[in-house]
Amino acid sequence: MFKHRYLSFTMFFAIILLISACGGSGFDPRLYNKKQNSTGGGEDGGVTEPDNPDVGLPVDPDNDPFLFAENSDPNRHFKSTEFDNLEMRATFSGNNTPSYAFAKGGWNSANPTKKEFSKGGPNSSGGGHSITAMHYYLYKGLNPVFSPNSSYNTGAHGDRVKRFYFYRFTGKGGGIQGLDNMLVAVDTYTKLVFSFSLPIRFTSVLGQQVPTAWGAVDTKVQNGKYKFYEYDPVGIVDKNGKVELYKWYTDAMGRSDYNPIIGSPDREVATYGKTGRSPYYTLAAVSTGDVFRDNVKSKEFVYRTMKQGKSEWLHSYSFSMDGKTLTVKREEWRTGKVVIDSTYQHVATISGTLAKYKSKYSYTPISITLKESSKELHLQYYSTPGRIDFTDAEPKFPDRVKGKVFQGAGYTYTFSNDGKSIRLSNGKTYNLTWRDEGRYAVYSYKWSPWSYAFWGVWIDDHASNGGVVVDGKITWTATSWSSPETTPPGIATEYPAYLK
């Protein structure tokens, strides 16, 4: 069934927020990486990726983007050596949105084997609370999620990696909780910023899923088809050390959406003030399969139509494991019945965000478009887009109760076919008058031209005969006659009645 959905914990970096626990001193573990399981360098960090078995490179130098003139100048925009004298600074807003900047300074050698450098920094913040004992780590030309001697960090592929600087920080969240988080990588040649790491293992702490180990974007995303530098850049550094993060990325962070994206390959390369593709993506375009199908395979984009009479159906656009088949289906609330409305087959890819699919019952294919960082899917001729991160509000109240009869002690409550009125067994009829969403609504009875009685109705599941009847019980509360919206639904405990 669709109605219970959980967001993926795929994340490029972990940041921190506070939760209300133990008098407000608890530190939110959602995005915290346990120190003892760190993958970075420093005194305690073991890597989680011993090697990358597939680091094949183009055999034709003419098609190697690392050798293109526009990508092979270390002094483009400003000298790459200036990063040796720029210290990282990181802060995080209350909704997980990061801000990065560089300040003039220097680094201290910490572990030459790992090309690791370190430097203490000023206190930072996350979720409106302080991060103390901030300490930053820099890895020059070595991806810290792989071992230093791996083929990924040595040989021909190591020659590619050496132009990137990778960053990490440790600190104390709220002054008490140890943090050890990977951040981003900077291409010192093009000055573009990339995400390179994500949590791969979790444990439960205070009821929250906590990442306990880190892996590489190169191996843990898209079945390892792309290197981290082939995904769309998340920002760019200017000559003054300011890091411009692109809006699609900060918006995604604000939604807790940490997935990498590869947009259309026919876009221009990202630069100052303009999002775009990676300058190294042509490598992926030559060496891998269909980019649109890679962006949608095994994914499901969901929506619920909230117009009364339809909200009991949860709709989805579901792609097969290879992205070649799109199934349009819907699931009925309460029964779990699934109806297949249409099936389409892939016929052409226009770009990473646009493709054509065709039904066997039609001569003309329809356009399928990805929007909002590949999280929203639009189908031609379909009025409502689906979202990969859809949060289900469940059906509106009238759709939960329409046409249903509930039996209580001495009363029978019969809802109309549209759920907008209730007929009591004493002959009175109450009409929907105010709130009609989710599990709570207010109905009123007109005593006189100037007087109404308002009653709040709460609907819930009911355990019966060893099973659970979904939306099987209603309870009532007398609301404030003048302001029914001020009455919380939690006190609706009177006159229980059960679905007949």
C-alpha cells in the first residue's frame, strides 16, 4: 500500500539540528555521524571504501573532458594555489540549508599519508544552536572516502582526483554531542563545488535514524555509473572566497532532499550565477546508458487528488528497474485495491529531464518531464504532477465517511453520499460547516435562524475481532459554538460509534 511512505536517507553530507529532549538540551541525531565510525582522516577515522574497482577512463584523448582546454587551466578565474591559503567555514540554517565560505589563513599538516591538513575554526551553528570546538580537515587531491593507496586515488584516475580538494569538519553540537561530517569537494581548476560522500549505514538513536558510516557517491549512487564530479555541481567559489550555492541545491537541502542529479546533457556548464551540467559529464554521456532512464529507474512519483470524491485514491507514476516502462496506477483508500490506468514504453530520450513514452493503444507518444531537481514528474495530458518526496496527507474527511453508517449506544449516524451531512436516528441532520481535512471535521445543526449547535467529529481506526478496521470509529465533542476552530480534536471522546 502507498499510504505509509518514508523518505530515503541518501545524503551527501550530514548537518545538525537540535530537538526538544531532556529539557531542550538533546542534540538531533538525524544528520549526525558517530565519531567512532568516521570515514575521514584524523585520529579515529577508518575509510568505508577500500577501492573503486571501476575507474575506467576514455581511451581517446580527444573525448577526455579533463584534457579540454577550458577544464585544464589551474588558474581559471583565479589561481588554484590560493586554496592552500583559504580556510573552510560552514554554517547551517534551521532547515538544513548549508552556507560555505573561505577565509584567508593556512593549514597544518595532519596526516601526510592521507594528504590530510587540519585547522581549527570559529564556532558555527546549526538549527539556530551553536557548534563548538569546530575543526576542519582538508584532503588535497585525495578522496578521503577511499583508502589512499586505492586505484581510485592513484594511477590514471588519481591524476583526475588530484585537482579536487575535499573538506570535512568535526565539532561539538550543543557543546556536548560529537560531530564528524563530510562536506563538499572543490575543483581547484574550474572552482566548481561538488558533493562526494553520503551515509551508508544507520542506527536508531532517540527514535531517529543516525548515519554511522560513510560511502562514496561514486559507488553508492546509480549503481556506481558516475563519478562524483560527473553529477551537476552544487555551487562555485569566487575569487573572494565566497561560495555561491545554486538555488536548486539549497532548495533541495531545505526539503531534506540530498540526492545527486544529472540534468540534460545539452545544457551549458555551470558557472557564476548559472546552474548547469558538470564540465566532466561528457565522460558519463559517452560511457554510460540512457541518462533520462538513469534518473527515473525504480522510482515512484506520487500524488493524491484532494478534490472531494477523489482524495480516497492515491496516484503514482512508477518506473521499472531499467526505466523503460512507466505504469500509471492508483490505490484506493481503505481497501488497498490497485488499479492500473495506463502503461507506457520508452521510445526516445531528449535530455536528462525529458523523454518520450508511448502507450500501445496510441500512435503518438507523450512527453515525460522531470522538474525541481528531478523530484517532480510531469506527464503530458495529465493534470497533476507526481513527486518522489510526496508526503501523504491522506483523504479529506468527507471522503473517509461518505455513505458510511456508524452505530453507537442508542444512536445511528448515517453520512450522506458526499460525506457533507450526517443524519441521526433521532431525525436531526448536521451539515459540514468548517474543517473537513484528515481525521477531524465540524458539523452543525441549525436550532433557529440565529442559533447553531456545533459538534466536532473525529474518525480513527478500530480494532475488532483481531483485525483493524480502517476509519472504523467516530467520536464526538461539543465545540465552542462561536469558534469551533479553537477546539482541539484530541478531546473528541463522546458518543463513540462504530462502522456497521
